[in-house]
Amino acid sequence: MSKLTVTYIKHSGFLIETANSYLLFDYWQGKLPELQYDKELYIFSSHAHHDHYTKDIFKLENKCQRVVYVLSSDIKRASSFWKKAENVIFMKPHEEKEIDDCVISTLKSTDEGVAFLVKTEGKTIYHAGDLHWWDWPGEPEEDNKMMEQLYKAEMEYLKAEKIDCAFVVLDPRQEESGSLGIEYFIKNVGAHFIFPMHCWEQYDIIEKYKKDVDRKFLTGQIMNITAPGQQFVLD
């Protein structure tokens, strides 16, 4: 199996390089590294929110010899820029499609759109998008309880998977509740490497959470993101 090179772009945006291809998730702002033209580029957008999707992804059409866009179905309704691209595939929640050497499955987000599970070149990659346990301080208890139930129901689809690399929400705006989703993921699903995301550039919460969790669970698997452009080589 090939190694993965993960580049943190911004917010929930990550570029993953495999032996033969690039997988770009939820790019909306930030600087991309130089791409090798002879590789394939798969661009994933989990939903149409401005911090997960931008029309600028279609400016990448000629960056590689083959570019494929895998977009949540809500983007089809929210934007028309996709009509300019050659290879565009829309996916609804709980679908599976085989695209070239990628097998792509989706989960239903607890906000908008989908989460992606991608299997390619012997690796399994999970990107949550906005699928998260959105427990908000001050919200009615029944609303937060419903969010808990919806999140846990989606995680059931992942429990049988052996995930190599996962990108999971850790949102400081939720205060103490921000870690509920990632902690449930660690306990019940797990992955060899877990990248906290959606942190609104408050990277100190990642270091703090990593210390807390490693002390409790001895996982050693949470990656400590500190700045855009950071790269991680994963075996």
C-alpha cells in the first residue's frame, strides 16, 4: 500500500497525495501546493456552505491530466458554475459510486450535504464535511438530543470500516461541547490518523485536546495542526 502525503490547506480543506492521484477535500480558500500534471485530481465538496465550497475549484480544471469533481447534490441546486466543468458527479447521502480506482460512499450530514468515505490504492479515507455532533450551548435540550441521535446513527455506517486517515470536526464555537463528535468517533470508529478540522484557525484547541485525549485513551493518533500549508507523510 502506498503512503499518503496530507497537506492542510485551511479550515476543512485538505489535499491528499497518493502514488497515482490527488484528493482535494472542501477547498474554499488557501494556497495549494504545486500539483504534478501526470496525476489524477479528484475534487470533493461536501456541501455548498461558503467555508466548504467555492466556484474557484473549477479553475483547477487543467491542473492535472484528469480532473473529476465529486460534489454533494445540494451544490447542483445552489450553484451553476459546475456546468463549465467536464467531469462532474453529484452524490446524495447514502450512495456509493465507483470512479476510476476510487470507491466513494457518502453519509448524511447533520448539517448540509454529505460526508465522504473514499477507498483508493489500498487506503480508506474519511472526510466528515459538516457531519458532526452539533450540540450548541443555549439551544433547547430536545434539539441537542436529536442532533446526538442523528450523529450516532451515521457513525454506525463506519464502525465496520478500517479507516487509515480521518478528518473530523472540532469546533471551538461549541465551547465544551465541541469535542463530543470527535470523541465519539475515536471511541466507536477510530482511524490510524485523525485530523481535527473546522477549528476556525484556533489551532491551540487541537494541541489541548490532543493532550487530553492521549492522556485518557493513549491513542497517539491525533495530528497536531498548527498552520496552513503544514504537511504530514503517513505510512
